[in-house]
Amino acid sequence: MSRIDQKDILLKANKKLSWGILGFLALIPLVIILYIVKILPYTFEDIIIVCSCILFFSVLPFFVNKFFYNESFIAHCNLYCLELLVLMLIFNPVVDLSLLYFVLPIVSLIYLNRGILHKMSMIAFAGMILVKGSKLGYSIASDKSTAIDFNPMYMDLLVSTIEFIVLSIILIKSFEVMEDIFAKANHAAMMDMYASSGIASVDNSSHLGTQTQRKVEHSDTYDVQQFFSAIASDMEKLIKGKNKHFTLDLDNQMPVELYGRKVQLKNALTNICADLLMYNTESEVNVYVTYESGLNLRKKDNITMIIRIDSNTVLNKTSADKKALGYFLSKKIIDELEGDLIESNENGKTNFKIRLLQRVENEQTIGDRQQKQKSELLELEQLAIANKAEENVGNLFHSDVRVMVVDDNREARKLVDSVLSAVGIKVTGVKNGVECIEMLKTQDYDMVLIDQMMPDKSGVETVKEIRFQESEYFQKLPIVMMSIHGGREEAKNYQAQGFTDCITKPIKVDEIKSCLKKWIKDDYRMSYEEYMRIQNES
């Protein structure tokens, strides 16, 4: 089950449960009646405390659900209040209500969340031990003068524990089976839909039909982080200087590379987000990207990508007919991509959920890649410190060498900066092609390392604009492309695109040193060992 589906389920379940818990208010008149007819052996003060607790724990979830927006917090508040109310019922001195111990784990099933089910089962079990232990302590305290037979109490506790454990195991195992069936059925439904439209078997075979070729003509492999970061950058430029907010939340468990019709998908998402941002004077849009979990990520397998767009803007039909034309265009694009677009409007908010089948090209997750990059960055920083600490290492070059690093990813710039600084190079980092061109007009650089995929101007667009300049400096400046596809076919065409060379991301120390020696060779400080090797070879 996807994380977006879980959020929807939390929202609906919280609302229903908070209203259901209000039903416990009916216990207040019942308690008063039982006290009046002398069935409950409580004092008047006890009745006041009991009724106050019932009132508080019955009403609290309703107000929390109404005024708080953290659905996970609301869910736990609902369930904890429910457990306290149930324990108050069980603790009554009139009738045995042992079956109510199972209420909390059974009710928690409405959240369809394995973690919540496990937690609430443990809490209910602890509640059962607490109540039975309290009753045992009360019996001992009230009958000090007579001998008490503890065997029935021990047997009752043992039987209740066994029953509770058995039921909990049945609930948890049944839920796991249901969750697995749900995920596989959902995925199979999406696969069937794509298979019927000729999309599921996208490949390079020559026997593809004309209709299939037309539908996948713009399909391509894309880096998930860079793809959605480019959309976020476009939206931030759109709302710059305005009282509007755009946030992107990317699931770290997403694969780093997918295959699909990225141009059409970007147009669809950009159109929807732009309409939501521009229609209101104070707009907020949050985009959350995940996938239908339950299946292992494997290369060349299809997954269902889910994109959730939440906003405080409601695109009703009247306003949409006049202004929100991009929204209707996006619906058409999603239909052409054979995806689902579900819209819901509630409490002045709009929620879009887009479900789309994409093919996994690299099963490494975004979180794993980020962790790997951090480890490499730490190693490179340590290497830079070690190099500076060593005697007679000095600069690898005779004079000051300046290199510009162009990448919209801050961590990637820091990574390259560490490598270059370790060999004594002065580094200037910029985040896009526009800044790169402006810096080149004011300062001479010995080399430019530029990312292939960036917002504003791509690496290819930036290089073409640099080479278009008339100055010989711009024509001969070494410009090296940094590409995650450095070893693939498209990277072999870098010279035709205007690049001098190409290296693969993430950057490796040996590779970048070789590149520096190759293109800044006139300035390279040759070691004695290298000098002797060249002499011997000649």
C-alpha cells in the first residue's frame, strides 16, 4: 500500500473514529442511573470523577481531529482515548466485560496500518494486565482478614493472556495477507490497463505496432530527483516575490531512475501546479511522490508511481472554465499516458492523486544514493585534510588553477569541491547555466565542470550558448560534462554537443584527476616518478 493511500485512510478513519468515540457520552447518564438505583457501589465524588473522565476522553478526539493537521498524531489520540474509555468500562465492579480487551486492536484495523496494529495490540495487552492486576490488588487490600484463593485469579489471567495472544496473532497475520493481496491486485490492475493499451511492453523491438510507437515516442530514462527538482524550480520562479508557497516531498524509497514519457508528465504536473498557485493570492501547493509498495524493486519491472498534489485552492468548474485551462489540459495528458487522475475537494482544499505506470531502470533507492553520496563526501573531505597535512604535497599545478562547478544539487557541488580542493584548485560553484555564463564573462577559468540535467538551462543549452560567443577563450575553454549516464550511448555524443570531455557521476577522485591532467596539461606539475617514466618510454 502506498504512503499516499495510507494518508487518505488516516484522514477518513480519524474523522469516523472521532465521531464514534463521541458515542461514549451515552455512558454518563447510564452511570448516573446505576448510581441512583444503587447498583454501582461508588461514592458521589467517585461518580463525578468517572463522569468527568468519560466526558473529557470522549470529546478530546473530536476537537483534536478538528483543529490539528498531523493525521498520525490524531490517530494515536483517538486510539489512546478509546483504550482509556474501554478500560473504564472493564474496571466496573458490576459485570465482567473481558471481551472488551480486544476492542482496541480490532478497531485499529480501520487504519490499515501494520505498525498501528502492532502498537495497539501491545497497549491493549498492557491494559488487560493493568486492570486484572488492579483487581487482584484491590481484593488483597479489602480481604486482609480472610485467606484468599489466588488460583482462580491466576487461571483467569493465564486464559485471558493466551486468548489475547492468539487473537492478536490471527489479526496481524490476516492483515499482512490482506495487505499483500491488496498491493498485488492493485499493481495487477494497473498492469492490465497498460497491457490493453499497448504500453506495458515498451521496448526496442521492431515488431511494435504503429499505435504503440506513437504512444512511447517521447519515452526516456530520467533521474527521478532531477526531474521533480526541475519542476519545483520552475514553480519557485513562478511564485517568486509573491505570498505563495510550493513544497516538494520525494519518497526516499523511490528508485533513482525510471523510464517513461517524461516530457508529457512534466507538462501535466506543471500545468496543474501552476493553476493551483496562480488562481489564489495566497496559494499553497505540496507535491508528494511515492510508489505502490508491496513489490520488490527490480530493474525492468513496472511500478505504479503515485503523485499527490495538495492545495488550498479549489478549482471549481466556473473558475476553471475561465482561468484554469492548464488543469483541463493536464487531465487530457494523463488520459493519453493511460494514467489515473483522481480529484477531491473538501474543507476548502483540493487533492489530486495521479497514478501512472513507469519502468524501473535503476533499482537503487534515492535514500541509498544520498547515503552513498554523503559517505563519499566525507571520505573526500578527509582526503583533502590529509593532503593538506602531508609535507611537500603542494599544488598539482604550477600556477593557480580556477575551475567552475555548475550543478543545481548543492551536495553534488560540495562533493566536486572537496575533490578539487584536495589537489589545490580554486573552485567556484554555481547552481545553474545562467549564473555560469554571467561568471564566465567576468572571470577567466581553466575548466568548467557542468551537470547535464539542470533547471533554467540544461548543460547542453549552456554549452551551446558558451560556444556561440565569438571570443577564442569561449571556443577553447575545456567544458566537461558530468553525467549519471557517462557510460551510455548518449554520453558518447558529448563532443557533437559542444563538450570537451565527459565524466561519470558520482565523481571519483582518480577520474577527475585524470581529466585535469588531460586538459590543463600545460600547467600540470609533473612528479619526478612521472618524469623518469616518460624518459624511459622515450
